[in-house]
Amino acid sequence: MVKSLYIHIPFCEKICAYCDFAKVMNGTFSHIGYLKILLQEIKDKNIPEDSLKTIYIGGGTPSCLTLSELDLLLGYLNKHFPSVEEFTLEANPESLSREKIILCQKYGVNRISLGAQSSNDKILKTLNRNHRNEDLIRCCHDLHELNFDNFNLDFIYGLPGMSKEDLENDIKLSLSLKSKHLSYYSLQIEKGTLLYNKHIMPTDDEVLREMYDYLLEKLHEAGYERYEVSNFALPGYESKHNLTYWHDENYYAAGLSASGYVENTRYTNTLSMTKYMKGKFDPVTERITPEGEEFEFLMLNLRLVSGFSLDTFSTRFHKDFLTSYQKEINRVKDYVEIKNGYFAIKKEYLYTMDQILLELLKEI
């Protein structure tokens, strides 16, 4: 049974300098028109009402929808999927008002993911962000005051002009705001983004590693558990929806460019907003081969500190992992471990996961 649904809201007030997700500027297309087509797409999937356990509304900037637009979207989802356990809305600090938080509570949204990115206003300006540090502080204050304590803060390290002091300030701020979950991603300069077009050079790998080790130490001291390479949570507040991805489980997706994965088939909706607004989703589908499924299972699960259950692998792929991968495991034996029936990359080597996975999986 498919238990998760991702929904894409592409609208943005400004285009962030690092973003390569599908997005459109506010004012270019009708929000209401988009939402009506989106809800019809969800309806046409015939998802059983009691099946979904997680919903994640991402973007874009979902919080840039007006109150009435959010009411339409959240009201529909709350009515048709009453059994959802984790209901997340992505938001930007400047557009998440108290009224929108209250509306989220009314319709069962129980997790907010806030794009903080940096505590330095100069860096935020370089990133073309639409908020400043005071907006983030105000927004988190509102969330706590309204007893909405389950929220995530997204930060980026390795940003242009970022110093160790900036990272220290980011960590101090994130801890002072008392979020249940923190995500710290290293900057990736993707082709076609504003940073790429300005020929911004990526931060040196050694500096990135020093930053990562520092934030790892400080977040651990504060009681946050790293459960995935870039994600940290207080006990019990791990993202259930994102764990769906990392466990390589099935999920539906709806909206512009949204990608889903159902019954070994990945589908991705059109990138053309003009087509989508006409109800032409034109999904590109890819049937995942048994070898591809196995590769993705290992690649995704090994991002997790816990790794994967050997029993789960055996049940899903009808073979024993340790026997089937004996040669590959020997190549990386110093970097992996088997503990309580789980196979994982050792914590101290998780940062260099890509190289380890390359060596482990290169013959699949």
C-alpha cells in the first residue's frame, strides 16, 4: 500500500539564487486555476482515503498562497485523507503569517518546514532570499506562541562568503529557536541557477568537511540525533515523509514536475506550466529494473545512520545480502558495520558516503 503523497506548489515571490526546482513567479499563472487542476489530478489517482500516512506540500513556496487558496488546498486534503499522521507544509518565514499557521492547525497540518538558509542578512541577500533574519525569528516565535512546536529549519553551509563565524551564528540561532528538526545541506551549485550563471565557485571540500564536523559536534551536544547525512532531530521527530524516500518505499506525487514512485515505476509530470494548466501532465515514466531497484534501495537506505535491515533486504529481493555482496563488502569492510541485524556505513564515514557507495555498488 502506498502511504505517502508529495504535492508541488511552484509559485515564488522571488527566485532563489541556488534553486533548480520547478518554479514560476507569482502573477504569471492563476493560483486558483493551478489548485483546481492539482486537486483533480489527486482525485483521479483514486487514493484510498485511509491509506495515506504522510503528506508533504513542497515547492516553490507553498506559504505564498493566500489564506483562501490554502483553505481550498488544505480543506480538500483534510477531508479526503483523515488518517494522515504527518502533514508537512514548506514555508518561507516572510509569508507564513499567524493566520496561516492557525489555518494549518485547523486542517491537520502538524509539521512546518521553514527555509531559513542563513542567519546573515548579507548572505540572504546574495541568495536572493525574500526574508531577513528578523522574519525567521518572528515566525518561530509565532509558531511557539500558537503551540505549533513541530517545525524544521533548513540551513545551507558552504555559501558564498560564509565564514566559520557565520556557521557558528547559524547554529546558535537554530538552537535558540527550539525547532524539533534541523537540516543542514552543503551548497550545491546547479546548472541554470543564478549562482551558476554568476560563475560562483564551490567551497573547498576540506573547508566543507570542517564545517560539517563542527555542526555535527554542536548539534549532538544540544541533543539532536543525526539520522541521515544532512538531517538531525530530537528523539521522535524524524521526518516520516522523508524516511519514505530513504527507505525506498512507494509514494504518489502531484503537481508541476512532481515525481512519484509506484509499483517499480517512476513518473515525473511535465515541466511546462502551460501544459499543466491545461490538464496535460504528460508524465515521463521509467520502469525500474530488478537491478535498478536493488541499486536504489541500497543507495537510499545507506544515507541513513541506521542503514537497512538485512531481513528487509532478504524479504524484498529474495536473497541474502551478506552472501550476495561478499566481494563488494570486503572492498569497503573498514567503512561499514553490521549491528543488530542492520548493515550501515559507520557514522564517522557517513560524510564520505558517495565514495563508499561508488565502491560498493559499481558492479550492479
